[in-house]
Amino acid sequence: MAKPVVGFRLGDVLRLRKPHPCGGYEWRVVRLGADLGLECLTCHRRVLLERREVEKRLKAFVSRGPEAGAGELESAE
């Protein structure tokens, strides 16, 4: 049975299972797509990881980013 897809948003703060070499566990989502761009909140290093890899390493959402809605798209035009 297939696992449900995790809905990531820009600005989400994630806690991953293993620490970054700097010792930080928390990451902010800065890019969405097939690969996710993550920024370490301790040392501010940025990495690209496959979405599937992030889903495997994800322990918890610390905070969620703003939800993208249709109203935001209209106001941007």
C-alpha cells in the first residue's frame, strides 16, 4: 500500500531524525519541487534533498508555513 504524500509548504520548519554535522536538527523549507531545498536553522547551510528522502527523515513539523490560497495568487498580479 502506498504511503500518503506529505504536503510541504514554503516556510515549514521541520525536525529531522539525524542531526546536521553542525548539531542542528531543525530545517526550513526554502524550495519546493521534486527536490526540496532546506536551510539549517543552526548554521544556515542550504541543501537539496529528494522529496522521498525528506519524507523518510522527517520526524515532526515544528511549525507550518503560510498556506497558499487562490487569494494570494490574485493579489500578486
